[in-house]
Amino acid sequence: MTTNTDTSSGQYASINGINLYYEIHGTGKPLVMLHGGLGNFAMLAGLAPTLAQDRQVIGVDLYGHGRTALTDRPFDLGQIGDDIAGLIQYLGFEKADIFGYSLGGAVALQTVIRHPERVDKLVVLSTPFKRTGWYPDIQVGMGAISPEYMTGTPLYDAYVAVAPRPEDFSRFIVSMREGMIQDYDWTEQVAALKNPVLIIVGDSDALPPSHAAEFFALLGGGLKDAGWTGEGLIASQLAIVPGATHYNIIDQTNFLLPIMTPFLNSKQA
């Protein structure tokens, strides 16, 4: 068996029966950052260093991803949300802001839905609030990923470079596929949220901008004119990034950072 032992600058937290890998960069108010599916915290390398200049960034490798080993536990978004809430508590924070991209955004949503007391503000990038929010072909594609298809890709190379057990790749892909075909619809839970949420999608994302507008409306946004002085503004916000796809939006830091930073630094809650 091949075993990777390099933990980079990170550490492990024993939470919910797994060893969850995390890194801490910077100081200040905590911001937990969650990567997209089949990736790891390195996926957020374009955003994290700048954000860490004035806050404490906690970068996580989600369950089964990167340096966090797969176990016999099923791939379940709710349980992974519990992992993140557990990490916030483990690190001694009363609450933290959370950023999540794609799969990480779904995990972030489950964290705030299941543990609202552990979350302050939430930034979700390229993330629907129900499975049918994805375009139909994306839904089909999620159910079609296979170890054979993924082997030899850059995502495969990134996995085997850092995974505690690189030979788990095939089992990891099967587990991910089984998790991603599960239906979900968090309409009621999202509508009940009190936490400020910043929704960001690309104009050419894997979900239509209309879904993001529906997401925003559930939070009370986009329902009426906010008034001459902005007296009708709500704590949540919506941003559509021009010329951005689901796959390149994470690199559009020239748009993302100026959108995210004022929201995260705002005193509004």
C-alpha cells in the first residue's frame, strides 16, 4: 500500500469518526474555505492568500478529498456539513464565516442549515439550492463519472499526490457518484435562514442565472425596489460574474475579491 505522509502546512482534527485535514493562514475573523468536488484546498489558491491578509483563513480538504481520507462512511452532504460545524467548534470559535465553491457551497449550505449558530456569513459560489437547479446535462454527468473516465486526468493526479491512500481513488469516485445522484431540495430551509448569504454565479455557469435569482428571492432579495437611500436592502446579496463558467469562475479573482471582501467586512448581520 502506498501512503502519503506530507501534510503541507496543515493539521488534522478528529471529528465525526474521520481525520479532517485543515490549514490555517493569517489572523483575524475566521473564514472557513471549502473547495469544489474532486479537488482540495489548493483549488482556492487564487483567493485564499489575499483573504488571509486580514482574516484567519481555515482551508479544509472535505471528506474523502485531498488529505482527508475516505472511510466506510457514505458520501452525505449533511454529514459533511456536520464535519465543518465540528471543526469550527474544535478550533474554539463561537462561529465563523464560510465560503464554499460548487460542492463546497452545498456543504456550506448544509452547515448553516443544520448548525446556524456556528455560522455568521455565508458565501456560496456556483451552487444551487436544489439538485434540479443544475442544468439537466450536468445532472446526467454527475451520475456518469467513473474511475476509468477520471484516471489520468489532472484531478486524478492531484488526488494521488496528496491522498493518505492513493489506491482509494476508484472507491472515492464511486462514493462521490453515489452521493451526487441523491436528490435534494432545500427550498424551505434556505427560506428560513437568518444568516447573510452572498450568492455568486457565472453568467455561463452549470446552473442558470435564473436559479441564482430564485435563490436570492428565497432570502427576501429582488422582490421590490430598495428605495432611494437603500432602505429596502437586505443583508444577503447576489452577484452574476460576466464571462464566467463553472470551471473558470474560481480563477476570476478580479471579480470575486471585490465582491466578497465588502460583504465579509460589512457590519450588517
